Amino acid sequence: LLQDVVRESPGVAVSIALHAALAFIDDWAGKQGFEAGFWQSIADLIVLYPQKLPVISGMDLTRLRIAALDDAIRNRIRAHYPATLQEVLAERIRSIDQSTTTFHDLLSHAFLSAFQELVQVLDEVQAEYVPIRGTLISLL
């Protein structure tokens, strides 16, 4: 049904999708955890916005409050991002069998990857640092 609306009026379809995403986020707020596929369903709704933005008139952006919906979704996600990220990371660690040797290989690889990414970011922003592994890891 939404695809039919997209063809007829992309602005209305994007407004509907963003309203739905916002309603799902508001319904989830304050609850512990989230169902499998929750964030994917949000992403599936939000992806329509950048895809159809070039064909939505400026009048529709204002009239259908698309920019306001975008801001509301961004603010709500930003408010929950740190806790959600921590929860997801903790769940990933709990789901790995820590008694296997593979766990230690995965953990070492994860720290090495994070260390390499940190060094790359520091180089890109041209921050001066002393490349001492313990110091950089403590920054993580």
C-alpha cells in the first residue's frame, strides 16, 4: 500500500513512514531491550526519506512537517543511542561462547580493530599523540 502512495505522492508517503517510525520509537522508549528486527523495521521506514527527498516539493516538506519529523526522530535516537549501543555490545559479548579459544581471538581482533580505527581518526584530524599502545587503548 505504501508503494502505491509513493508513486502518487512521495511527500505523503515519506510523512507516513516518518510518523510510523517516530511512533515505534516513542512506543519503545523507556522499555528494557527491544525485539529482534526492531531497528531494522525503523530503518526500512526511514530509508524512504533520503530516496524520495529530491522529488518532494519544498511546499510539501513544510506542509507535511517532514523536516520536523526528521528532527524529532534524530533527537529521540540521539537520546537513546549510548544506552542502546551499550546494550547491543553487551548482548553480543554474552552471546559468544567465552569458553572457546575463538572467543579470545575475536576479542583480540575487536580490540586491534578499534585501536587501528582510533589511530586512523587521530591521523585524519591531525591530532598529536604519542603512539604508545597502553595510552591509546585507555582512550577507547
